[in-house]
Amino acid sequence: MTFEEFDLLPPSVQEYLRIYLDVTKGKSKLTVLEYASDLRTFFRFLVAKQADISPDELNKDYDMSYIDIDWIKKITTYDIFKFLDYCSSKLKNNNATRARKISSLKGYFAYISTKMKYIEVNPMDPVEAPKAKKSLPKYLTLEQSIALLNSVEGENKERDYCILTIFLNCGLRVAEMVSLNISDINFDEETMIVTGKGNKQRKIYLNKACMDAINEYLKVRPRDKVKDRDALFISRLNKRMGRQAVQNMVYHYLEKIGLDSGGYSVHKLRHTAATLMYQHGNVDVLVLKEMLGHENLSTTEIYTHLLDKQLKDAAKQNPLSGENKKKS
């Protein structure tokens, strides 16, 4: 979904996204677009339900700007439960995805009921988010990380190597990676300003591997006909690399080292950086929290649990673990 498509949404949704989330709250563009996508899916479901058709039968550019507050006042909690059932049974959304959609709906309905007083009854009040399954993050081992870096080749090898090096050393999110500008880098201090969730900025210190990779890439970075001259990473179309381009590049090299079917993704490189720093670099969890840009310490503490699990598994692997004292 794009910002241009906001005009096809109900006016109160447009107001919520543009005025409240974007301007007032200062949410990142990615967050606003995720909320917009969830709300569009919700209202498309309701329109289709009213017309007794499948949501798939509606055109992608279906205009819902006619939906006013009087229409929205008729939405019930039962409608929301039916939508969540649709997300589960038809869209095959897992608990985490459904929880995100519930969060999007709760935010919107709280805005039009509590803040703006457009509606008197909030149909989201009785709705609870499903409990997300807590699982330990998947990550590359030190050996696999080195193999990934060594697999880089081709026309854009300096750029690709630089991106992978920053991922594995700094633990950036993919959205943070593609938003990097040359002006974000202080070459004298060897630091970089990263813009994270909610447009919050943090300073990251760059090690020698990162500085060397950046300098080597800048020697060959395209300059002519570049549409965004400050963008750090440039695509073959001479514009800022997008999320999908970076993801495809990472998948390509993961496949080269045989990790294509192992459930690895771009975000796993962020987990890898955090895990390697915690386990091999003895980095304090509070320092790790600041470096990763986590809002809550509990998010970072999963890496300490990861180490606990490894210690437990190591104890089980001891060849004496199955030995019992012989009965006399």
C-alpha cells in the first residue's frame, strides 16, 4: 500500500493515519503504512460482508471514501470477531499477525471514540489480542556469518558486502538499512546515525570492518543520474535501494551458503549481530538494548535466554548425562 492510496480509505481513517499517526505521533512511514494496510483489509471485509461477496471480489483500488461515521457506528464487536475469524481461516494469519491487526483496530477505534468522540461505543473494548508464541530467535553461527560474507561476488559486490557487514556488525532493521544516507556517517568519529521506529535516532559506533566496507563501496558507488544523491545504497535503477531489493539480495547469498530452506530471513541477520555480540563480545544487555534501538529491556533479554538454552543443551550433550549410579 502507498500513501497515495489513502484517498480510497474512509475519511476518518485518513484523518487517523495522516493527522494523528503521521503528524501528531510522528510514527515512521512504515508503521503508518502497516496500520493503513490492516484498516483497509478490515473495511474491505465489512464492505464485502454487507454485499454478501468475498473480499477477493473487490477491486484492489476499490474506493471506500464514502464510508462515513454513521456507517462506522453500526460496526459491532461481533463484526470484529468475524473479521478475526476471516484472518485466521482464510488469510491464514498467525497469532502475531492477528495481534498486530487487533492493535491497528484498537488504535483507530480509540481515536474516533475517546479522542475525537465521533462514536459513543467502542466495539474493540471486549476484544483481546491472542497470545503470541514466544520463541527464541534464529540466527547464523559465527562460521555461517563468515561464509555469508565470503560468498559475495558479482557486479555489486562492494555494495552487497557493505550491506551484509553492517547487518552483521550493527544489527540494523531492514527499514533502517534502506533509509541510511551518506550524511548519516561521521567519518572522523567513525559513527553513524540510524533512524529507527517512531523516527527515533540513535548513534552507532562503526568498527573497522564496517568502515572499510563503507569506504570500499563509496569508491564505486554510482554518482551520475542518481535520483537521491544522499542515499547510501543505490539500486541498478540509480535510486535508493528499497526493502524488497535488500531482502532479495540477502536471500540470494543465504541460498549460496545453503540456508535457503532453513527459515532464515533478513531480520535473522539482526538477531545474528545481537547474539554474536552477546555471546562472543561479552556486550552488556543494556548496551545491546541501546545499540539495537529496543524500547524495552525485555525485548533485548531474549538473547540472554538464548544463551541459557544453549547452556542447558550443552549439559544434555555431556556423554555422562545418562549415567546413573549402579545399584549395589
